[in-house]
Amino acid sequence: MSEQLLIGVDIGGTTIKIGVIKTDGRIVEKWEIKTNKDDNAKNIPLDIWTSIKLKLKKLDIDKKAILGIGVGAPGFVDVKTGEVSIAVNLGWKDFKLAAILKELSELPVIVDNDANIAAVGENWKGSGRLADNLIAITLGTGVGGGIIANGKVINGVNGTAGEIGHITVEPGGSPCNCGRNGCLETVASATGIVRQAKNAIQSGSTTTLNDRSKLKELTAKDVFELATSGDKAAQEIIDRVTDVLGLAIANMATMINPSIIVIGGGVSKAGEELLKPLRSAFESYTLPRIDEACEFVIATLGNDAGIIGGAYLVKQAQE
Ligand code: ZN
């Protein structure tokens, strides 16, 4: 019998990442296809399966060797049915992703939220070291989150557990993509950081953010850079972001007592500039016993976390 293999799929707003993965987590082959959002993105399952079929043929892999497909979707996912309740970016509503892909491929299909599979991937082959209790936070365009407790990713009754980005941190604050106001995402995402920088410029603060914004479109990276170089307004933004994020993480940590908190996404590239103030905010808001047992790390898998996590869910389902 040929070696058994797993397939991981990570559906994003612009690209879909797909990987053929060994049962020890090593990537045999990974590639991307464009996310076709026409007709409310209804062709995505067919696009995925067509691409996988072609690739298996090219790699001379028999479909019988594939144990299943683990898929991450951007939105609220009912893990029991594999239905995507809402994926705003794609236009999906009550989309039967698992059922359609199962019918096309005749393979077992597991669907979970994209942030959850990234957390699982990072825990398996990244910086998580198979922790039984872990919180993973992705600071990108939005703020994603995944929680692993007692060795299992937490989904909740309708797939909304671990939606860390939508913890309210500022009642009546800035509008969020979810339709409410003042979510963590509006403060701690790359988009939120840039918005606060633009507000500082508009309020007339004396800041080098202003000069930078005349040269180029501001990014979160600019704000971190200028804070490091001594800009007071930029530093105030970073102080606020890390304080609010540290408080939110401290509250979450009280629920599951994690050994590791993994920070990923574009904003995490700031490294120690982010982790140092974040750690001290966390320390000031959490119980010493929780702090003692808990380590902050930057995610290491980058864009591969999703496909590796998808593969792991398939592997875990076999056990
Ligand atoms: Zn929200």
C-alpha cells in the first residue's frame, strides 16, 4: 500500500492555498489557486477539487492514498455539518461546503474556521509544540483567533468560539466588519493600527507619521518603525494597542490557563517591539500563576499554518 497522505486547504479572500501533506506533517507539495468570487463564490468547491485532481495526477498519487481533505474557511463554520454559516468576504451564507466537496471528491471532508485551522497547524508543526492548552492570535487585516483546550480546538455550539477579534474592548468604539462597534479587531488589527495613525494625523498631533503618510500609504509597520525611532504619537498608538490586546489575552488566559500564546499575522513581524510591551501588559492584568506557566511566541509557519492545520484535523479524525 502506498504512503497515506492528507490534504489541507486554506480558503482566503484572494487565494486558496492547497497542500498535499504527509502524516508526519511534512509538505509534499503546496500551491495556490485564485479565489473565484463570481456568483457568490459558488464554484470554489469545484475549483478546489479540480485543482487537487490535476495535482495528484501530476504527482502520480493514487486517490486511494488520500485520507481526507481538511478545509479552513473564512467565516463562521458549523463544524458538525461543515456548513459555512456566513463568510462575508466570499458572499457565502449557509453554504454546504463539506457536503459539496465530499460529493465531488468522494473523500472525507472536515471544515473549520480558518483561524482555528491556523491555530491547529501552528500547534502541530509550528511554535506550539503540541500544547494541550494554547491561544493563537492572528493580527492581520482583521484579528483571528483559535483556542485549543485539553488538546482540542474549541468550536462552541455554533462554531463561534474563539472569535477573539470580536471581543468588545471599547463599548461604542469604531465600527467593526461584524456590524458592531469597538471590537478588539478595530484596535489591534493592521487596519485598526493604521486607522489610529490617520486619526492622530487628523487631530493635528505633531508626528512623523504625517511625513511618512505623504510618501506612501501608511502601514502598521510604519507605525511600529516610527515608534521605535522616538515618535511620541506613534508610540502612544503602540502603547494602546499592546495594552488593549494584553488585557484581552489576560482575560482569555484566565479561562483556559494556556502554556503558550502564539501571535501570528503581518503585525507579528514587529517581533519584540510588539511582544515586549504585550507581555508586560499581560503580566499586569493576569494572575501570577497563569503568567508563570505561560509563554508568548511568534508564529513560525506563516502562510503554511492553514494547510498544515487542515491536514492535522483529518489525521486527528482518523485516530
Ligand atoms: Zn467585530
